[in-house]
Amino acid sequence: MCSLENDWHRRKRRVELPGGRPIAFVDSGGSGPTLLLLHGFSDTSRSFCALEPFLAGYRLIIPDLPGHGASAMGDAMRVSDFAASIDRFLAFLGLSQLAVIGHSMGAMTAIELAARRRNDVSALVLLSASLRPDFGSSPLSREICALRDPIDPSGQFLRDWYSCSRPVDPEFLSKMRMDAAGMPAAVWHGILDGFADTDLRRSAMRVPAPVLCIGGSTDPLFDGSHREALARAFPSVRSVTLDGYGHNPHWEDPQRVSALMLPFLAEARIV
């Protein structure tokens, strides 16, 4: 387990955005350039605790996305709504000139945010991303639609949802399942519905910053077709597929993932 993980909840700060909706976040307080890290569907900022030690030269801003963890729900639950909330969050903190690292739904949010903040986002790292995440009428979609409160953190659905292709600390996964079970079923359903309308191809074309896409070859949510679409989507993009890794490579091997990110971020010359 990452060294700071047990203190994660205690480290969270809160700011109240206009409209009275609080956003919770962890600020590493580092003295280097700013990295914004955006977690995936049903996760919280805890998702990045294992990466934090490898990014010690940067100031990390890691929010709970709206409706997740300790952050209030926003106006709606589409990727564009999450991006709008994080845009307001950055403006409230007075942050600009940053790089963004996003995982899964957080990567989708990062794409939309970078399209909005074309002059502020100097680099984009996308972990297990998709431009069109619609799950249609798949078995997974039906399982999410069947969720009812209270959600059991030890139930089969969340055990499957948080399964990984490589060994991950079981205590960390248990905490992630607890975080996910705390999210109301209505939020799960609303986000799933929003995915059906999500198409980020135009937003990707508007991102001038260099992009690094990292995905696992055994990702059960976004297969090779999603990675190929990402590799074609941006004006400047590098794509890396990790053989034998799943949907959560930053949990499965944070050292290897950070070793891919750090040279890329250094080349981007974040200020």
C-alpha cells in the first residue's frame, strides 16, 4: 500500500464553488509545476495515492470529481459537466499552466478540459481512456442499472468492478470498494446514461497540447479499438500499450507508469 494512503481522507481540503457545491481535493504542496490528476468512474482521489511518491517533484492537485467521495454532485453527470465543474474549481484556486493526468472517465474529462483551456494545459496524459465510452446494452451496463442502495462494498459487482490484471494491494482495493459503495446508485445510473451521449472526437481535435496515451492490452472496458481511435484523434499524440496490464495500470505498476510519464512531462516544459 502507498505510504500516505491511510491518511488520504484526512488530507482532503474543501472549497465551495459558486452555487454552494463543495469540491474536496488533496494538494501535495509540492514546489514544482502543477499536475491535475482526475480519477475514474466511481473512484476518488485515492486512486492516485500510489503514483504520488513518483511525482514528488510536482505540485499535485487531486480532486474528488463531483458526486464522488467528499465532493457534492454538480448540475448533471455527463463528462462535459465534470469538465465544467473542474474548470470552475481551477479558476477558484487561480490555477493555470498545468498538465493533466486522467484515468478512464477522468481521462475523458481531461480531454474536454484541455479543449476548453487550450492555452493553459501544457500536456495531457490519458490512462485507459476512450473517446466514445458508450456501454450500450452490455452485461456491465445491465449490472450497473441493477444497482440499488445501499451498495454492498464486498458484493460480487464491486469485486468484479475492481478486479485487476496484475496483483494490487488488497487493502487498497478494499478502500476503493468502500469509496465506490458510498456513491448513490442514482449517480452510477446517471453517469452511465451520460456515457451514451459522449463523443470526444471533436474536443480531441481542439487539444493543441502533446498527449500521451497509456493503456493495458487486457483492459476489459476499453479494448484496442479505443486505443487506436485515441492514437488518431489528437494533433500531437504518443500511444503506449502495456502488455498484460488491465484497466488500472497506475495501480498495477505505478513505478512503470510514472517512468513513462516523467520524461513526457519534462519534454512538455510545464511552467
